[in-house]
Amino acid sequence: ASEQLMMVFHGLLTEAAAECLHEEGTLALGSLVSAMGVAFSPHAPKFVPFILQGLSSHTEYGQFVVAVGTVSDLSNALKEGILPYSQSIMQLLCTAAADPNLNPCAGPVTFSCLGDLAMAIEVAYVPYLPTVMPLLNSLGHLWGSFNAETGEYTQEADPEDRSLHLNAILESYATILQAAKEHPSFQSALLPYTPGIYQLVGQVYAGVRNDELNQTAIGVLGDLADVLGPSVVGLFRQEPLFYADFLAECLSNEENVVLKDVAEFARDSIAKILHVQ
């Protein structure tokens, strides 16, 4: 019965695509994936092409964003089962993320999805690092470059858009770091990119911030120390030692308990590697 149901749904999706109702069909597919979880695996080969079609249409904001959300659903449901499709998905996501004309509302979900895939396939994500990490680095500096002397950002943007983009980029870094936690080879592959991550957090600290951005940024510093250990101790000995002031600021926030907890995690993780050396 379930096989018949999936065949009917596949037919409906095919009709929806033909009638330019791709967005609605993909949205329904995402709900189905979330409901079925890993049980969706046998049906993935039939349905992934619909998702890829949506990802390839990144100029169509609604269609693209729904497809990205479905990839995140698929990553969470299938875990390493998404690996056969990861190369096609990553290629389309990176193409979209690198497009300067990508709808600003689509950027954050795209960056987050890059992290979701890392958590799903873990060490199998390593081959994508040479593409993903420089891309996130360049996007981070595009949105985050701040001139402390003038008090202005290099790129003009809506403050909320800027905060959302920077937060999503940092969250993607955090998720990729977490995906590497149990894999020494993954950790080693990340090391060349850590100065860029650290520098971005410094740019965020120098700029205009809110509690959410503070929490994500200080959390990334903690993840760097926690996941990569003494290998990154040099980052925390570079002048200027902005992280100490950043930590002090977040630790003194008595109104936001979560931010303070994340700052305590970062403080303890950094202290641990500094004391090892």
C-alpha cells in the first residue's frame, strides 16, 4: 500500500512540475520526508530529481528556497543515505551561493543547508571543503568587512539582512566543525581554513552586533577550540587578542542566559587548549 501511495505521489509531483506548480509539490515532498524519516530512503532515487530541479532554478526565489529546505529535511532524515546525491546537491548549492544576484532572502537558508549536509555525511564531506570553505570565507568578508575608523561597512546592506547572512555563515561553520568532531582526518582537512573563520569572527566583533550574532560568533570560537584542540592554539595567541574582550562582554550579559552559557563553553574550551601548550 505504501508503494502504491508513493507512486501516486510521484505522479502528482510530475503533474505539478508540468503545470509550473513545482514549489507546492516540493513543499509537500519535504513534509513527506520529515514524516517518514529514514524510511524514505528506498524512494529517494525517484524523488531527488524534483529537488535538483528546484535547486537549479535559483533565480526563482520561491522554488529554490523550498528545494533548499527539502534538502535540509533529506539530510536530517537520511543522514549518510544522502551521500549518493550529495555531489549534485553541493554543486547546485555552491553555484547559487556564489551568484551575486541571488535573492538576499535565499542566502541564509543556502548557507545553513551547506552545514546540514556536513552533519549528514560527516567525513565524506571532506572533498567539498576546497569549494565550500573559500566560498563561505569570501561571503563572510563580503557581508562582514567593517572599517573601525569610519564606523561603516564596506558593502552597503540592510542591517537585518547583514545580520541574518553573517549569522547563517557562522552557523554553517559551526555545523561543519561539529561534523568533524569524531573524525581526525576531517579535522586535519579543516585546519587551513581556520584563520579565515577566526578572522570573520573578529570582523563580526568589530561591527554592529545583536545577541543572536554574538551567541553564534562566540560559539564558533568555542567550537574551533573544542573540536580542533591544540592545533589552533596559535589563533588565540595572535594580536590583537579580540576574543578576550568578546568573551568578557558576553560573560557579563546577565539578561541573556543562553548567550552567557555559550560564552562559558567558549571560555572553557579556549582555556583548555591554552593550558595544554
